[in-house]
Amino acid sequence: MNRYLRTYRLVFATATFATAIALTGIGRADSSAQFELREATIADIQAAYRAGILSPQHLVSMYLARIAALDRSDLPQPLDGGVGNQPLNSFMHVNENALADAGRLDPDDRMDDDGGRGRPLFGIPVILKDNIATKDMPTTAGSVALGGSMPEKDAFIARKLRHAGAIVLGKGTLTEFANFIALGMPTGFSSQLRFQLFQVPGADLAKVGHGFNPYDPRIDPRTSTPFNDGRPVLATGGSSSGPGIAVSANLATVGVGTETSGSILSPSGQNMVVGIKPTLGLVSRNGIVPITADQDTAGPIARTVTDAARLLGVLAGFDKKDPATRACRTEGNCFRDYTQFLDANALRGAHIAVPMHPYWVEFGLGAGRTALMNNAIAVMESLGATLETFEIPSQNVLNNYGTCVTAADVAARRAAALGTVPPCSTVLLFGFKRDLNAYLANPSFGPGVSASSSSISVRTINTLHDVVQFNSDHADVALKYGQAIALGSDAYNSPSVDQPDYDADRARDLHLTRTCGLDILYNGVPSGQIPAACTDVITQPLASCTSHPHDAVLFPANFGANPPARAGYPSVIVPAGRFPNLNKTAIDAGDPNFHPKRSPFGATFSGPAFSEPKLIGFAYAYEQASHCRITPDKNDSLNIVSCP
């Protein structure tokens, strides 16, 4: 391997960095060779390293320049009174040591994963969602109550990434506590981001705290409540908003998000990137601020299926401190290299189920997104796949069995009669208090430490109740959208009083989504008969297509995230086009000169446990045939649907 040219050493101040870049031409190893950063893949970067036209330090410098130009501002936000493009705010924290980390990489390290001895992510800058613990940067989960938290150790997957040669460029913003603290909180908002931005003199506390979608990074112009609170005109998706924004805007090569239900799929779809929500147990959760161990996982966000597959191979694997990953000890469940499953012909002969209710109909897919889904189906059929409408057999019960999220829900669940389907599942609320308290009690990652300022005294945070109390004491900064979900979770007396309800609800979740739900689609049943174990929830004869197994289920965007999330099953989302902003009519009526730009959209493949190889193959085949992704600067305000 050629040694990398080590031409530059750069020390910079954030305020002058963009100018320094322009003056010094950083990003070129010499005056004749250039490297195109935008849309650069892992393979492109490592080929440039091998050719000697790029070094890890040069690459990090290029990304830092883009971050300085597009993501951050020393000026008070909103910029220009809230008119025009805003900073993307995808980074909660930029790693001050990123250049030094890049410089410490050994240029003679192998870049290929040679039997586990290589460094497959050598020199690849990655952004981690800010609920993944890092020993060299704060880990806040987007909460001002944890704003000063500095873990003693890296999360297991952060260690794996560094060992694989990745450079942690920084921590990504997120919807606070992974969108599990308040009702009505816009995706991409957090009290910690709000607190940080408000430290700039002149910032408007009533408006700041939001991330912005690079496909239209403007503030919603509507003046009516709730739209006049500084939120973006185009939702970022969440809760892994920062990694989705940064990867899409070419502020990092790849990112790692987390998902409990939709939190990788949503921002990936909204930012026109690829997201993989892995099988529960494929990736360790040790050192990740949790919602619940029953559903939490971490997974890749990338601009291509190839890069997502490459990243997944590094993240996957057994961790003795996460019991769920014992499944990786079973041969064929987990792989070091998922790029071996990239196959442009993978859809040939595939059978894919397409549930319509409620995902297309009752959820309000609308004409534009329906057209994009039909276009995606047509592409898949042209590649040899068979797609057929097939509802999830237990869907009628699932429709009426949501998630408990408030103290009122807790009371209603406690009052439910034995032997009946309760109004909601306690799994997330119960698990949040149990698992967050355990995380904060772990000396490797906790206790938490609050943010502090001249008006906020630092406080140690040991429990969810401490979070709730800190927020109440500093409501002006912490509680723009309240904390109804946190209050609901804190109402649980775990594990004594509510343990039986939780145990029953977890069993019911799996019964509805696995045994009597998705498993029937994936495995088939003889002659369409109702399985004996499912007569309590399936009352209508099953369609004839249940007599054969399906390889996957196809959902629009993140609309179908819930059943696979409860089941612990994997999903992969791929860009599938653009459609007019959902609020275009209302925005045009209020300001006919604003012209909201089109929204990205994705199609999601979901499959049974540890079916990532098959799903990655399907996603790759569709991606290679459709090429729906465009860079954010190419977006427009046309009133049409299209791919790209």
C-alpha cells in the first residue's frame, strides 16, 4: 500500500476555518490531484488513500470545512430573522480531536477485513447519534438534564468502530431522549441543542433547538400555532435526525443511529439516505442511552446500500454485556461482511407481501406517496419479484393496541380487566424507567450530569425521576414541549406493582407481531388455515396467499415500523423518490412566494429475524435499478412526484 502524503498540519479556530480552507486548498494532497468529497463512498475514500492523493487528516479537514459552512454558526439563530436557509444543526458536538485521531492512524494498516485482522473502516469519518456513549465527548441524549455527562468509557459499538479504523467526527443531534419524553415534539428538536444555541448572545429561545432538513433548510413560514415555533418547513425525521441530516448533506461519510420504533427508518427516508434497523440482538446496546431493551437497537445510516452493509459488518457481533447478542454465536445469524450479499439480481424470484391497511389507507399515504410506492413496486416486478397485497393477520387487534405514553394511559392500563386486550402496551414506558435508571447507575456511563450556566447549577442525575425534577426546575429551557411521556414512565413502580402488566404486554406484543402477525407472512400456513395459537386474535379466514412463504414485507417509508420493532425484526429503507411538501397547500395560501421544496421518500423492506443478508440484497437490487437519491442542492419546489 502506498504511504499517504502527510503534507498538512492544520490548527484552526472554528470562526476562521472556512476561510483557511479556501486559502490553503486543503483536501488536495498536491496541486494536481483533487478528491471530490460530495457523495464519496467508503470505497472512493479508501481508493484515494491507496493512490496517495488523500490522507485521513485531509479528509477530516474537508468535512470540518463543510460542517463550519453548513451546520454551525457563531451568529445568533434563527439567522436573518428566520428568513432563508438556516444552519442544519446536525452536530450536537464536533470532536475537537478528530484531526489528531486521523493523524494517529497507521498508514500501513490493512483496509480490507482480512479474516478479522483488517480495519474495514480505516480513515472513514462517522457521526454517532448523541445517545451512544463516547469517552472523549459528552453524551446527552439531547437532554439538558444530561448536558454535562461525560462517560468514562465508549459504548461497545463506539469501541468497535474505532478498532475498525473509523474516525468519530462528532455526536449527532436527535429528537430528545429518542423522541420519548414529550408529546408533540417536532423531530430533530432537543432541549440540549436549544440550550447550546441560546448561549450565543441574541439567539431567540422561543425559536431555537431544531435541526433542519438539507432538502429545504428553512423555517416553517406559517404564523399559526403550533407551526410558528421555529420548526423546519420540511421535517427532519427522527429520532436519529442528526446522523440522517449529516450523512445526506455530506458532512460525514456514514452515521450510526438508534431505533426503538422508526428512529432510523424515519430520518433515513426524510433525508434520502439508506438506513438499516437490525434484528434485535445483532448489535450491542451496551453504552447506549435506552428506551427499552425489548426493542432498542443501533444501526447504519449511509448514502448507499453498499456503505450501509459495510458499516453493519463492523457494528454486528457478540458482546458479553448485552445478553441479546448471544444470538450472534449461532452460525448464520451475524456476519463480519454484509457486502457479500450485494446482488443486483436478488429480487429475481422473490415473493414480497404488501400490507395496505392501515399503512397505505388509514395512515393517509396520499396520492403522491402512493404513486411513488406503485412506481417502486413496478421496478421490483421488472426485476423479477412477485408482490401481492397481503394484510398482517393480527392487524385488526394491533390497530387498537397502541403504546402507553402518559400517566393517564398508565391508569387506564392498570384498570384493564384480566383476560382482555388492554388499551395500550406498557412495554416502552415501563422499560424506559427500568433501563434508563440502569444506564445511569452503570459507572462506565453514569451518573448523568446536567448542563450548567450562570443561571443553572450543575446537578447529578441518577434516575429518570431526577431528569423529571431537573426539567421541572428549569422549565424555561427544558420543557418547551413538556415531558408527558417521562412523567408517564416515572409513574411506574418498577418492578413491583406493574411488573405483571409489563410481562403480559411483552408476551402479547410478540404474540401479535410474531406468532400471529409477521411470521404467518414469512413462513406461510397450510391451505391458509388459522394457526391454533392465533384463534384468539384472528377471526377471519386467511387469504390463499398464506399458503406460501414471503421473503419480505414492503412498507411505505417508516409507516410500518411498529410491528417489526415490537417483534425485533429487521428493516432496510432505500430512497424511492420525492413528492410535494405535505403542507404545500397551507403554506402557499399563507405565503405564495415561499415555494416549499419537495420531500424525500423511501421504501422499506422488512423481514424475519436475522434476514439482513436477504434484505440488503433486495435493497441493493432496487437501488441499482432506480437511483432515486439526489444531493440536497438539486431539490426543487415542483408540484410533481418523481424518482429522482
